[in-house]
Amino acid sequence: MDGDLQHRDIADETLTDRIVRFLRRATIAGLAISLAIHLLLAIFSYLFVVDRSTVAHAGVGDDGFELAVMSEEQLSELQEAALQLAEPAVPEVPLPEVMDQELLSAPDTSDLANLLDPVEESGQLTGGGDLGDGSAIGSGGTGTGGASFFGVEAQGRRFAYILDVSGSMAYGEKMDAMRRALVQSIDGLDGGSQFLIVLYSGDARPLGGRAQWKDARDRDKAWARRAIAQINPSGSTNPTPAFMEVFGVRPRADAIYFMTDGEFPPRVAIEVASLNARHKIPIHCISFVSRASERVMRQIAAESGGSYTHISGPGGP
């Protein structure tokens, strides 16, 4: 009995001693760890404060330098980031070759020169018969800042043509005569001039679809010859919309050619005078074959400071 109790006491004491020793060791380890942590915090705080102080008190002429302290892990991260930045984000794509300059050059329009039959040097329209008052019909511009249409001279740099293409122009050879005279007039303009052609019947149709000035250069002249060849007569006779087109263009015309073979009411003269009241652009009026509107055209010419001319041929219906 006594032996068992003694053995139990030894066992109890041994367990107690083990617990005490464990607690002591744990306490010592905890203190060591705590001390190490506090020491590291103190060192970090010291370095941070010294670094801030150095930056704050550094002058422009200071010769001092800073040491950057970082861990190996931070250094590795910076190296990886640098490698990523060095690699291009987008793969390189080869640029296409520049288009050959010859593709942008203007097409050769020399073959259009003979698109229409030229007016004979005598001033007579080929196959047109006697044109009466219209001597030197279809002669070109003066080449010195002027123009000529059906022999009617005009001065300036910008010339507008308001031309009758109503159904009556289809009779006889009137349409052919007008085409040739117009081509000859455009071809005669010098390179510093500009032209605008507005066709009218029941409404107005600018040649090319838009009322804007064209330069009297070879390329635009060739375009005009091609477009003039496509003019076909139809409809009634109402010149007012065409005048509205011309007076709406900027800069304004220096002179206007106005041609008709038809008849329209006297109110047209009032409408044209209202459009031209401020600038008084000279309007050179030409009655073709028919004198039905002679009185109104004379009034338009007189009020604008222009001229009136009658062309008696080619023959009518």
C-alpha cells in the first residue's frame, strides 16, 4: 500500500514538473519573440524617420545620397514588373506600302477634245444655216478676263450661263447649235476664270447636279464638254428658279448669260430685278430663233446693265 502511494506521488510530481518546465519555456520563447518583434519595429521606425528627415532637410546642393533598403522578395517583384514592361503589349503589324503616286494623278482627258464638232472659224454653226444678227457666234472668251457666248462679249472672271432646255429646243438644230456655242465659250475661257452652267425648263438643273463654280482649267473643261453632250431638252419654260440658283452662289457672278427660245410672262423681269437689286450683275440676254420674249428680255438687260441680242437661226419648227 505505501509503495503504491509513493509511486503515485512521484508520477504526480513528474507531471507537475513537466507542466512547469513547459510554461517556463513557453514564457521565455514568447518573451524572445516579443523582444525580436519590438526590436524589428524599432529598427524600421528608426530607418523610416531618418529617411523622412533626410529628404526633408536635403538641399539642392547636397552631396549626400540615400540607400534604398528592400527585401529580396520586393526586389524580385520589381524585376518581374520590369520584364513585363519591356515586352510589347501589342504585336507589331507591318504597315502597308504607300499607294503609288501615279494612281492619284488625273486621268488623261485628251480624247474628249473631239467629243463635239467645233464651230467653224467663219462663225457659222456647222449645218446651222444663217444665224442672222449673231455674227461670230460661238467664239471663245477673250483670254484676258472675258468671255463670249453666241458672239456676245462679257467682262469679268466668273461667268454664269442660264440656258433654256425646254421641249421647244428639240426642234430643228437649235439644241446642237446651243451645245456647240457653249462648248466653244467654255473652251475660250482663260485658266484664271470660273464658270457655272444652270439649265432650266419647268425647273432648274445645275450642270453636274450642284450650283458651284468650276475652274476654267483643262480638267474641268473636259468634264464640261462631256456633260454638255448629255443635255436633252424637255419640259416648259420657267427661268426664275435658275436665276435663284445663280444668285444664291458665292462669290457672285461677274456676268450672266441668259438664253431662251421660248416665251414666259412679264413677271419674270420683276423677279430677276428683285434678285439683282443690290449687286446689279450685268445680264446678257439672248433670244434664240423666237422673239416671243424679246420685250421682257430687253427689260432684264436694261435694268441690269447688260445687253440684248437676237439669234435668228437655225430654223424653228
